[in-house]
Amino acid sequence: MDLNKREVCRAGRPLKLFPTGGKLLEALLREAPAAISRQKLEATIWGDSLPDSSALKVDVHLIRKAIDIGFLFPMVQTVPGYGFALRDSDDQT
């Protein structure tokens, strides 16, 4: 992810993200390969103006659709009871 140009690629393939998706991916990348809590993601993306309770779920679904479709290994991973992580196939954490 090139933060200055707001461009995202995986394996050299450019990916299209919606604005909230860019913020979500940036937060995941900053913590990777460690997990980030749902609460921290929500605060990072929306600050004090939290949307309805399903917004994060929907946005994570859209990120997965943009980043993981067409690849063998899903990078966006759910950490049950905590949040999400962005990991490549070599990360064991």
C-alpha cells in the first residue's frame, strides 16, 4: 500500500478500495502481522462517530473481496473474540 498515492497492490495486481476500506487496510497493515481489536479498528476508522453495529463487518467483507479473491491464501483473517489480522502465508502468529 502506497499511502501517499493511496494505491494498493497484491502480487503486483492493483486493487480498488473504497475510502473506508483504505483506512481499514492501513490500520491492519500498521499492526500486521499482529491482530487489531474491533474496538481499535472502529476508533481508527470512524473516531467518535461510530456507525451502526454491522458497519465493520460489512467493510471487512468488502476488504476480503478486494484483497483475497483470486488468491490461494486469505490475508485478512478473523481472530475470534478479538478482531482481525493481516497476514501473509509465512506468518505463524
